[in-house]
Amino acid sequence: MADDKKLTTRAGDFSAWYNELVLRAELADYSPVKGSMVIRPNGYGIWERMQRALDDMFKATGHRNAYFPLLIPESFLKKEAQHVEGFAPECAVVTHGGGKKLEEPLVIRPTSETIIYHMFAKWVQSYRDLPLLINQWANVVRWEMRTRLFLRTLEFLWQEGHTAHATHDEAEEETRRMLGVYRTFMEEFMAMPVITGQKSESEKFAGALRTYSCEAMMQDNKALQAGTSHNLGQNFSKAFELKFQTEAGDIEFAWNTSWGVSTRMIGGLVMTHGDDNGLVTPPRLAPIEVVIIPIWKTDDEKAKLTEAANAHRDELTSWMGRGAHDRLRVHVDARDGMRAGAKYYEWELQGVPLRLELGPKDLEKQSVFSARRDTRAKAPIAMAGVAESVAKVLETIQSDMFAAAKARREAHSVRDIASYDAFKQLMDGDGGFVYAGWCGDGACETKVKEETKATIRCIPDEEFRSAQAPTACLACGGPAKHEAVWAKAY
RNA sequence: CGGGACGUGGCUCAGCCCGGUAGAGCACUCCCUUGGGGUGGGAGGGGUCGCGAGUUCGAAUCUCGCCGUCCCGACCA
């Protein structure tokens, strides 16, 4: 490589850029087991911030956490016909334990519907026990053929919410509510705009009545399904005898929902905001929001500036303007033997939202020199009231990142595609989201997929639909039943 | 599982055609230098050349087999 300090560029090879960034920013590393990965502290730190924000939102909507076991009797998985069909090929199965062959093989959970609804059936007797609102943070295993760091690995971390309700409408409301929670999280924390909508029959969860998803656009204009929420109807309650007695005294099957987001979102974060210099983290998810780099020449200066940098850190971290539980997250990089410039590159690669440089000149001027990660804009910040100024810049970064990502998505969204040929041409070139009609026939979906690799990402919710609803199906030209978002996807 | 490529210090790779006892850059350790965007120099540590067999006086290099990785296709959060 001509310059192996630089990343491959996004324009040069998006896929290589992504892999290099994830490895070099130390978000994750390949594990000795093909297809699985180690999440390193930089990556896990982002996950922890995601978990915290989401967990608070789950609690605020009345859910409680629990933990269900990793191993599931194989027979459980087979109880729901669609479910087993969807997951059987990608299940890892434990056949031996304690040095003996097991009587019944145990499946390593690819998702926990079966074990959870089995347990729910024991816990629910009456309508008074409903709704039952449970979430678990867990790892799951799906034996994928082709894997990518964070985006698709054999094992990944996620949360799965599982609820039981007395009526279909309550379950539907819950399904939509949690999709909304995901959307809020993705927009407000990840600064990642998403389109919400319903999945087509072929893309829905195996065993669900309906699946809704959040779809985001990556910088290569491909779609990433970032979160899903399922109305499971009574499919699982019937398979697992999850019944309750109504107020009127009748016995009915409960209505279930399940919803999940995973460490895949970290991949989405990288591909939404990263640039050719590395990761760009939205402040609200950044384990370190501000890095302070003292600059010195002499030993005398070194002592003075390191002390000043530490004093700044203390001032920033003790500031309570965001509330006592949301202090600024600040790191001082006073490493010796490394030039300031080299530190800049390193922290940029790791995506720290704001850098503060503190040198002799700044001390004289009673200011610090700041550099934004997202725009790379530089400006001095007065020492007086520095914490408030910094907090304000971070807020600006957060909202600017969202606005930039949204503008990019809109720039690559097409609502007036002239013809199927034009669509093919677009998918052959730049790609993007195409809002176009769909007759509702799975055959048309399959045809488009085979010919262009693009699929229906979702039937968008009303607010995302075009002012003028499309009248013809993209593929067959017949009357359109829905407006659909078509795109190539991860 | 089909098609293609590749396995050589931690990383990226050269050496292989034409066999002769292993190299570069980066990274790492130490010293000096430098220090507001990847300083420069010096010294040093580190390799069963993927594994196994074969040919040969001698194999990283040639032959065969195996294993593994990556990319492209069939499945997917």
C-alpha cells in the first residue's frame, strides 16, 4: 500500500473501508471461530451506551428485564410450523453433554420465542396477569453462511422484548409502540434517520402475523434493517398453550409481540457516519465525547500543560448542566513520546466527537482550540464557561449529524422512477431507495430481486409515503396495491 | 456447496518460474532527536515459510494430498 496509515476510501471500496475501519478503530476483531467476532472495548463501549438508552426507554414503557436460558429443547422450536421452517437451517444444535449423547438435542437459541412463551404459559392464568411485558438482553446464535463484522456474525448480542396481551389490538399497539421507541432511539441517539413500515410477506419474521421494521440508508446507498417489531398474533400462544381466562370467564389464547435490535446497529452507525478518516460517533453514544490533548515542548511546559489539561477535564466532568447523571465524558491524552499530530489521527480514527488542543499559546489567550470530528471544523473556545460551550457544541454535532444523514438519504431517494428499466439502471449504478408501486404479488417481488438484487424494504408508514401515491406496480405494471420502498439491502 | 484467488515475523507483502540454510515496509523495545496534523536517525527483539507426504545431497521454492482464509454466486438481524 502506498500509505498504509490511511484507510481505504469509501469511494474506492466501501466494503474494504468498512472492514478496515472496524478493525483499526478497534471496535472488533476476528475470533478464531470462523464467522464470529470479539467486540473490543471501543465497540462494547458504544454498545453499553446503546443498552443504557434503550433500557431506560423500555423501562419507561413498562417493561421489566428477565433472563431465559441459552439452550432450548429442539422440540420447542418445532412447535410453531413457520418458525421452525424459518430457523431450523441456521440453528446450532448441542447433541452431547457430560460425555454422553443427549436424549433430546438442545438448540442454541436463534431467538427465544419458544422458551419464553412456554414459560409465559405457566405464569399467565387470568386477564389480570396481562399484559406481561418482558425484555431480555442476550446473545443468540444463527449459523450464517456469509458473515460481516457486526452486520452478520454467527453470534451476536441483542435485546428481545416479548409481551403477552389480552387482545389483538393491544398487541398491535405494543408492536407499533416499540417500533416507535426504536425509531426515537435511532434518530435521537444514533443520529440515524430511519423509515418505518411493514415488511412484505416474504421478509416478515417466521411465525409473525406482521413484521414492522426501521430501515436506514448506508453511505453506499444500501438499506440496513436496523430493528424489527413483530405482532405474533396467537401463533405462539396456540403452540405453547398460552391461555388466560377473560373477565367474562372464557378461556382465550393470548396475543404476543416480540421486538429486537442488535449489535448490528454498531455496523449501521459506522456506515451512516464514518468518513475516510475513520469512525464518527454521535456524542450521545460516544464513550468519550471530548479528548483533551496537551501540547508541549519543554519539560517545564509539559508539567504545566498536563496540569492545565487535567484541570480542564475536571471542570468539564464536574459540570452538571446536563444533570448529575449525564456528566461530560472527557479523556486527557498526555502520552509522552507521541506527537500531537499523531494523536489527532488516532482519536479521529476512533471517532471521538470533539477534540480540544491545549498548548502554550492557548494558555496565553485563555482559550482552548477545538476541532469537531463530524465537520472537522476548528475554532477556539474561551476558557470562561468552557463546559457550557463544549456541551453546546456537542449538541450541535449531534443534531448536525442527523441532519446530514437525513439529507444524504433524501438525495438518494427516488419517488418518480420513470420505468422498470430506469430502476434496473439505477440499481446497477448508484442505488438508493426507490418509492414505487407494488401490486402485492410475491412473484413481482421475486422477479425484481432476481433481476436487480433489490428487495422491498418495507411498505412505508404514512408519513414517509409520497404525496401522490404510485398507481402501477414497478415490476408488472399492474395496479399498485401499495407504495413500497425498494432497495438493495445488507 | 459451485466458480476464482491466496496462505512467508503482530500487520501488508517480496522471494517461488530458474531449489543452496529467509527479506522489506509498518508495528514493537531502548537511546538520541523532534514536538500546534502521521519528526528524523541509530541499535535491538521477534518467523516450525498453513499441515502432511514425496522428489532431491539439499525444498519457502518442484509434485501430490489435506486444512484454512478471502472474494463472487444459492440463505439471512
